[in-house]
Amino acid sequence: MPEFNTLSFLPLTITEHISGQAYGLTETNAASVGVIGPDYVANLDSCRFILPSNNIVIIKDGIKAAPKEAGEIWLCGPNIMKGYFGDAATTEKVLTKDGWFKTGDLGCIDEDSYVYIKDRIKDIIICGGENIMSITSLRISSINNNRCVLGAAAVGVPDERLGELVTVLVTIKPGYQGMVDEKKLLAVVEKL
């Protein structure tokens, strides 16, 4: 969840409820990593505790990544699916022979075992050899904070010279059409 959404939501819930965040997928039968209470408030953009039945590893270039180094999140445990029904080819791509599930998500783990979800690997925009995370592009910008903007997404579009270019798609809230300062939004986008 982008930080600006978390921070705006948190004061509304912290006094009445214990806030937290979890990470999991359908293939892992819901949450595999989670954090609640003070640990969550101390580190809003992460999950911390790996469920006792799960193992997690970050793999970069076929080997275990160093702390804070981004790579693909792999999960293993009794909650991991056995395969996609009727789709052996896809199952073979995402499950290792020893039961590790390759999530397709980019993340890292720090020295304190906080897990950070960075992006979907297929959503990485490669521009001139540089890997640009589509989610991070939006966190850096203030596009989503504009009162007229319903939502924005960064995507890569093909470019003959650089491979891909960052393109930001913006949806304007109903009732705000014609009220958007296009030059201000373009100035933000040009900084990406």
C-alpha cells in the first residue's frame, strides 16, 4: 500500500483498532507474512513476521539475496498450493521441485526480518538498462495526492532506443474534468 494512503488511513483506525498489514497470495492460501500493532506503526511500508509454518527467501540471479537487496520473493510451507488445476506448464514455472513458490513479486528483507514488497516483477519498467519500479514511480510523485485525481499508474511503453519509456496514466475524479492543471501534472510526470 503506498505510504500516502497508509498515513491518511492510520489516524482513523489506530485509536479504535489494532492496525496491521499482511502479505500473501491465492496460491499461498492467504497471508504468509504479517505485522500488527506497534511493529506496524514503526515501519508502515513492511510486513514483519513470517508465519511459523512458512519459510521465505529473496532470490536474485538464482541465489539468495543479501539483506535489503531486492529480488523475487519465494515462499515455502504447507499452505502453498500443489499446482494450478489442469495447467502443468504454468505450475512448473512457479513451483520448484522442492516446493518453493516463486511469487513473481519483487521484495527484500532487512536485518530485522521486515519484509518489503517493492513491485510485481513483470511491472518493472526497463528504460535504458535501468530498472524502474512502477509503484515507486508513483510514490515519488505527488500525482495521486492531487484532489482531482482518482488514480494514476506508471507503465512501460515500447521505445526503439531505450527499450521502454515510463508513461503515467491518470484518471480524473468525476466532477473534476476541466479543473485539472495539466501543466502541474506534466511537471510532476517529467520528474519521473
